[in-house]
Amino acid sequence: MPRKQTIVMNATRTALKSGDDVEPEVRIRRLHRRDLNRTWEFLKQVFREVNRTTVEYQRPRSKKRFLEVYEEKGIEQLLFVVSGSGKEQIVGYAECALAILGTDNWMNERYFRMRDMRPLFVEELAVHPDFQGRGLGSFVLDQLEHLARLRGCTHLVLEVAENNNHALKFYRTRSFYKLDAAVFLAKKVVNDAELLPPRPLSKRGATAVVEPVAPVVLPTDDPQAATQTTSKARPSTKAPRPKRTSAAGTRKAKTDTKP
């Protein structure tokens, strides 16, 4: 189950060469308003694959939030760019702050204060896929560590998804260690399917088997009708009563029998 780890590092380039070919020189500058749209597109490109496999987004959740961050005070947003053919390309991005910012941040400031830690919080760190493994990531971390020292910080603190093995290996080889982990737990709920399973049909011409159906007595609102229905359904077992005749009729019958 993916989870996010908080890792830290103690805060105690020039052009790269490959054979005879000179690699582009990376320079650092601060983010400007005119950079917002293409920086957002850059972040989407970098984190597209990672965000398909992690529970939490590894970048700002929406462009709206990304634009809000630019307006907030106390946040450093740095671009790492290369120039070629008169055009500038964004190849890296870093975002950091001295304090825990944002209403959706779950970090506990007291945790660091009780341990005499003065962190520089790394909110975002992104490297273009084509420039990964070429020393750019280390250059970004060197810049962040440099800022941390200038601002009197003792640690770099950042978060990374536990199943992002590539990023974890990168940070651990640079002296980062695990602080804590937010574990996401889940339990499978077994439910019956709403649709019945497939059922084979009878062969053509075969006599269908009709299952007996129990009689159904429908309720009625008429008490008299209900009594009549009950009487018909349940025949009486009492013997018929003899027919009564009057006393006068009896005497007349006796008189008529005399000779």
C-alpha cells in the first residue's frame, strides 16, 4: 500500500561534459509571473507517471492551487533552465519554505520544535525526465541546501511516496533519512453482485419444467369479504341441525292420522 514518507537531510555546476560533447549549462533563476503557465505544464509532464500509481498527488493538486502558491509570501520558487537556439527550456523546479504553509498541510510543527530542528521545507522538487541521471537533481539539492544554510536552517525536510523507489534511492544516497510515514490502510469489502450469474436455456422443443407455485392469498380491506373467503376456504364440520316445527302443526299431523 503506497504511503508517503517524510525524509530529511542535514544542511551542513557548472557545464557537464560527456566525452568531447559539451552538455548544456544549467542556470538558476526565480519564478516570474510570465513563467506560471509553462511551469505548470512542466510539472504535469514530470509527475504524470508517478501520479498514476500513488495515493496522494506528488505536485499541486490543481493549477488554481499552483497559482495561489505564487501569491503567498514566504515561499521560494526556483527554476533551473537551459538555453539553446535562442530559446529557454525549463529542466528543473524547486519550491521551499521556512514554515509549514497551506490549509491542506498535515505536518506537525511541534514535532520539529521539540527536537530542536529548524527545517527548510521542500514542497516540490522536479527534474525533467530527459535530464534525470545527469547530475541535475544533485544540483537542485545543492541549491536548496545552500539556501538552508543561509537562512539558519538545520535540516531539509521533504515528502516522497513510499512506492516511488527511484526517488527514494536518489534521496537516501544523499544522506536523507526517514522521519515518519503516513500509512494509508484499506480493507476489501465483499459484496454480492447486483446481477445474477449466467443461466443456460433449455433446448428447442424441450418441455419446460414448471415448478409448482404456492397459492397466494391477497389481503383485503373488506372484513365481510375476508370472512366469506375464509368460510369458503374452510368447510364446516358441524352436523346439520333438525328442522323445527310448531306445536300446532304437530297436533294437526296427529289428527290427520286417525281412522
